Amino acid sequence: MTTLFALVDCNNFYASCERVFQPKLNGQPIVVLSNNDGCVIASSNEAKELLGGSNMGKAAFEIEALLKQHNVKVFSSNYTLYGDISNRVMSILSTFSPNIEVYSIDEAFLDLGNFYEVNLQKYSRQIKDTVLQYTSIPISVGVASTKTLAKLANKLSKKSKKADGVLVLTDPKHIEAALKSTAISSIWGIGRQYAKKLSVHGMETAWDLCQAPDSFIKKHLTVVGFRTVKELRGEPCLDLEITSDPKKHICTSRSFSYKVTTLTDLQEATANYVARCAAKLRKQKSCAACVTVFVMKKRYPQPEYMYFSQTVALPVATNSTPELLKYVRKAVEQLYVPGYKYRKSGVIVSGLCPDNQVQASLLDTVDREKHAKAMQALDKVNKRFGKDMVLSAAQGTVRPWKMKSEMLSKCYTTDLKNLLEVW
């Protein structure tokens, strides 16, 4: 069977999501900030041209004057909106191929192995136009015989006006031209450090790398690097990962919007993090045998933060929110020291096992069947009516410690109160 992959990538995804329900932002420079409105993590093409690539990742306050000078629209990261629009895009893509690998929030690989008799250029254009029509999200499509070449085709499709977001890279002459025009540092899976190392040996482009002997590649690159080179040569080494393996551990943590000093606020914040972990455990049908709580704190006038943690081995692995809350609250009490300012806390659940393979204990007094039914009802309500519609009292309601999001857009697609109004 002949292999053929299409890599679909949403262009400037976070910025594009902000434009979906605010068309007036089309053509205007946009940047999106990280948690607590800290650093620039995404930007539109217009913002990239104005600010330059060197400002990506910088703290917002450092370039505040530059943002105002160029009238750049600034948004807090709205992951609820981005995640929902991503699900809609992936749902549409799944109608174009029987197999799809969701690679990230804005990227997916499609299996087009049986599509060689189809006009790939027209089919790829149809994918692009359909996603744009149904979601208003612009995408780029790269098609090739391997995932690495498809990734390369996708990147080139954005740079070429002729390609206009769609590039089918199956002709050997076109592949050779693409490899010769691509720097080694731009190859998926290689990176800048290996590029510097290979440059010493006179290798600057992807084509140079493909011409190198296998013995040289194995000596100077890892096994993963050798697979990447074989992929560039048109030899498929990476299969479509349709199903993902369950996570071996789950972590939820956040920095606070201000320095937390009270035990109540610290417990409340950490309770929300363990509730998130428990929900993720239930979603992948796992239970945790171990929970770790960590905090970052400092005492004035010390400038640096100190990291402290405590790990609790559970008598019976569980994914019950109330049960995990009980152990986490005790851990926070032992970690808390009056007089310190806490900047961050988090929870890590580990020792995961399938929820149908939990080792029971003769001394266990918890009604696990009752807990399972309660958690099933909790997840069902929150899935239907929205996140945190039902929660534990320990999670609080006011939450003064929650992340700062002063420029947050509305959750147009997931909150009835934020539905778009048309006048």
C-alpha cells in the first residue's frame, strides 16, 4: 500500500480564533498573552511584521510601549474558546479521511493512502475551503509520501503566493527543489543545535543532509534523526498515531494573580488543581496511586522563590475528587508556613493504572461504588452545562487568586451568557 499524508495546520491559530467573532480585527495586528497576561505566546502575521520575531516570548510589560505605538490588539489566552474551535476544525477534517491524527491543538495529519487516483490539489483545496467556510479559521495543507515531507510541504505552502496555502509534494523534481531551499534548522525534528553541528561538516540544507551517507547520519544524529533523514528521502518511518497512549502522570498547576499569604486561599487554589487532575483521570479511565503537592514561596526580602513538595502514597488507587481532596488538603497544611508569599502551587498524580485493575485493600472503608456513581454524575453535568457547573465546596466561588486575564475575550461557543449578539 502506498503511503500519503496530509498535514493540516491552522494559520496563527490563537489570533485567528479571536477574529472569528470579531471580523473588525481582520488585517489588524494581534498578540495573545500567556497565563496571568505574562508573555507573548502567539501573534498574527501583521504583528510579526511590526514587532519582529525577537519579541516573541517577551514579557508584555517589556514591549508595552511598542504595542501601543503600533496599536496592536492584545488578548489574554482564552483556552476554552481555542479548544472548542479546535474540536470543530478536527471534526470537519475527520470527514475527509478515514484516519486522522490530532497532532496538536492546531495541527492534524490525515491519511490519504488510498487517494492517489484523486486530484490531490483539488481535494486539498476543498479541505481548506470547507474549514474556512464552516469555522472561519484559515488553514494550510501540505501533502507528501511521509509525515516529515508533509510537514515541509505545509511550511512551504505558507511562504509561496502561488501555492496559496496548498502544496502537494509528490513529484521528485519538486521534492528536490523543496529540500534544496530548506535550511537544516527548519526541518521537523532536527533543530538549531544539530544544524550548527552539521554546518561544521558543510551541510546547510535538507538536500545536503539527504545526500550524506547513512554511517555519517547514524554517527552524528540520534536514531530519531536517522528516521527523519529517511523520511526526507521518501521512506515512511512514522505511522499515523490514531490512538494516544494513556498518560503516565498528570500535572495541573498555575501561577497566582497575586502573592497568596493565607492557608485558605492556598488550599482553595490547590483544591481546584486536584479536581482538574481527577477529571482527567476519569476521562482516560485511570486511577492514581500517588499524589504530589508542590508550592513555590519566598520570604521578604529574599528575591528568589523556593520550591517545596510533599508526596502521599494512597492506600488504594483512586480517581475520586473528594478522596483526592482529603489527602491534598492535609499536604497543603503541612507545606504552609505563615509569613511566606506563595506564587504558585500544583498537583501531580502518578502511579496510574486502569480503573478496572485497581488493587483493593482489606482495610478499605471507602464506598467506591458510591464514589464512582457520584463522579459519573458530576462529569455528565459539567460536560453538558459547562466546566465547574458543579464543584466541591473546597474549590471556592470567589477565587481571588485565579489567573489574571484582564483582556479575555468571550467564550462565544461554550457559554450561553456569551452568545454573539446580532443587531
